[in-house]
Amino acid sequence: MITEKNITELLGTYKGPSFNCSIPGMANSITPDTISFLDTETFLPQLNRNENITVVFTTPEFATRLRQGLISIVVDDPRYYFYLLINRNLEATYIKTPSVIAPTANIHPRAFVSEYNVIIGENVLIEPNATILPDVEIGDDSVIRAGTVIGCEGYEHKKTSKGLLSVKHDGKVIIGKKVVIGSNTSICKGFSFRQTIIGDDTRIDNLVNISHGVQIGKECFIVGCTMLSGSCTIGNNVWLGPNCSIIAQVVIEDNAFITVGSVVVKNVKKGEWVTGNFAV
């Protein structure tokens, strides 16, 4: 819960009305009682329409244009204070619990597994030099090949008037059953209340980058050097060819086929084959 007390601690002073917010979120938040920010014209209409937004960091200019009933926190750099709030809120609420590893899991002595906030299922194989960081769940019978890193922080850095601000990640990596992840692949944990998820029986090759909040369905084939940008969604039985790139928030539906080297910047419908840069 985020209250005016948190804002006072953040800013040093706060003279506005009392409030209780559930989460920090963007202008499209689907969670009631969200605290957000506004520093550009682009998101003003969406924010004013969204009844889930109750408190907004904003500038003097935009404060006068927000819908009636919204609580405005007027600051010189809304972006900076919003993401600083995310960082401090996560630090204050983060809970560490001892990791749970099934007795049948086979973990190489040169692999690293965090002592907290990891769950590893039955018959999981983790090869040498693999790294399992906190906030990771690995389902039964899955294989993590040598050198892979799971649960790393994603690429979320903000330019502000007060300098660069790196934003902490609040989510998990959830790996299903019978998943195989090749060597030297990296999988970032979830961000902004969207988990990173790998579905059952999916096969991921070597040297694949899976960014924060990516969600992949069942029985997918993701071939070497594929780049999956943040919060994209991959359906079931999808083929992603070697060295293809998927832009953030794109949706690729079931049974789609993405050929080698494709750059996908638009949604792909069920069963479609696409190719090229940009993919068509």
C-alpha cells in the first residue's frame, strides 16, 4: 500500500489530501487505486479516461488539465519521482524466503542457485556455470544448460533531469515443466506486475535473450540468437527462427512461424508465416 506517508518520505514534504494506492502503474493500469505519472501530452487522454488512476505525479502545466477527482502531486520531474517511488516501495516490501529445491534435482557443483526466493522442481537438471538468481521458479523435468542466467534484472533505465535512474524489477521468472533452455541464454524477471513466463515443453536454443515480462506458450521452438523484447507475448507451438528480433509488446499467436533473421514489429495472427525486415 502506498500512502501520503510514502510521498512525504520521498519528497520531504506533502500537503495534499490523504490517499491509499495499491500499486504504481502506467496510464493503462487495470488495477484500482493506481498511482501513476504524467509528463507528456501523449498519455493525458488515456490517463483522464482511466478510473483506476487515483493519484498522479505531474507538472504544474498538466495538473490543471487532469480530470476532477484525481489527486495531483506537482513536482519538477514526475518521471524521476515515480520511478524512485517504485524502487523504494520494492525495497520496503520485498520478502526473502528460503529457496526450495526438490531432492531429485541434479544441480552441478559449479552452478549457482540463490539461497532465497527460488523454487526448483523434481528431476530438474542444471549444468555447470548456470546462474539461478532470486525470484525464479523452475518446473519438473526441465533442463538449464551451461552458462545460462535466469532471473536477471531487465533493461529498464530512465533519463531524468536528475540523471539516469535504473528501475528495480518486481516480478519473477516462471518456467513450466519439461522446458529445455540452451547454453548462454539470459532470461530477465518480470517487471511492473507482469511475470516472465515460459510454457511447458518449450525448447529454447543457445544465446537467446528473453527480456522482462515476456510470456511464451507451450511447445514453442525458439532458435539461437533470437531477441525477445519486453512484454511481448508468444502463443503455443510458435517457431522463432535463428537471429529474429521481436519488438516490445508484440503478440504472436498460436502456430505462427517467424523465419530466420526476421524483424517483427507488428502482431502476427494465428498460423501466419512472416519473413523479412520488417517482417511481412
